Amino acid sequence: MNTPTALIIEDEALPRQRLRDGLAQLWPQLQVLAEAEDGDQGLALALDLRPDIVFVDIRLPGLDGLSLARRLKGLAHIVFVTAYDAHAVQAFEHGAIDYLLKPLAEARLRETVQRLQQRLQWPPAQLAHWLQQWAPPALEAAAAPAAAPLRWLQASQGERLHLVMVADVSHFRSDNKYTCAVTAEGEFLLRLSLRELLAQLDPGQFWQIHRAVVINLAHVARVERRLTGMEVLLKGSDTRLPVSQSFQSRFKPM
């Protein structure tokens, strides 16, 4: 049998490290191909790397774990990671999936590893029908109505505060703990991280193409493939933005 592979999608560093270390101890043959801190990056990695198993937190920045599982459509064995109590996740045991409760317990992780080792003999379960028909009551209660995407930004340029229309931003660039919004009028500084900003943007309009870059699709002129990799070219500009390998799968159908 080929070496089993996995992807970990978890936005918190400590639970991610505990899961990685626990898997290394209990299942040393398992190869963790990559890790992601948000759902959109996790989906791109899953479609690109095609791991056998995906460990995914239910609540993530951007695309949530349940939506991500729907998108994978049986391409991988899904293990949900959740902070909800055991009573709230009992119903998971009736589906063709597994779950891990945070904080992780070694005994529970060992059970999951044993189940996965058996399930790898069979194709991943098709979860779409199950996910559409049922969701844990605790999740439904906790899930707040989705907020409308941002339309305006309060940003600074030097000593001045500006109101910047989100639609005018061609791309966002990470700048340490802050984010730089780039428009035709110049660059503006936002006092929040790129990750925090991405969770408030329209995911259909703004795509992350690099760990430090998010683009506005309305400002994209074309995407070019070069020997050095893939690049996004912006309208009315000579700017070329490199696309990280983990995000290139988003452009493959183009």
C-alpha cells in the first residue's frame, strides 16, 4: 500500500502543532503534506495535493470546514476538528466521518487513527447528502448570519485618514501586522492583518494568491504561466504578482 498522506487545516497554531505531533507519534507512516490556516487556502491545497485524509477545523476564516467538505466531494477522508462538547458532536458518529474534540486527547486520536487505517482500504465517503440533510444543532445555533462583505475601508496615508472603496483596491499586500491596500490613487495602510481582512471580503471577488497577497478579480487583466511560475497581471499597470504553488489550482480551469 502507498504511503498514506494528509492535510491539516486549522487556524490556531497550538492545536495544529498538537495534532501534527500526535499523528507523528501514533502514525509515523502518515505523511503530512501541508498545513493551512484558513479554508480557502486549505481547499486549494486539497485540490492540488490530493491527500488521502483531510483534518479540518469546523470554524475557519473564510471557507468554513463544512463548506470545504462539500467542495471536496468525496476526494478525501474527512476528519472534523471541533471545539464543541461531546454531546453536540455525537451525531457525527452516525455519519461516514470522524471527529476530534479540542483540546485533543491522545486516546481519542488513537481511535481516529485506527478507524482511518481501516477506512483507507475503501474510497472516501460521499458526504454531500449527509451535510445537506443534517448539521449539529450546536453548530446551527452558533453560526451567526453571514455579515455583508466590506464596501469601505478606513485606511491611513501618512498622517491622513482616508475612506477607501473596496472595489477600487486592485490588491492587498501583507505588511507585517498591517495590510497595504493598493489602488490607482496610491497605497493605504490598514491596521489589521491580511488574514483578518480576508475574512471580511467577498470570497467570490477577492482571491488569495500568495501568503502575503490578495487580489481583486475585477482588476485582473490576465494570468500568465512562465518558466518561473504563474503570475497575475493587473489592468492598467505593469504590476506582476506571483502566484504561490499552493494557490495555482484556482487558475487551472482558466
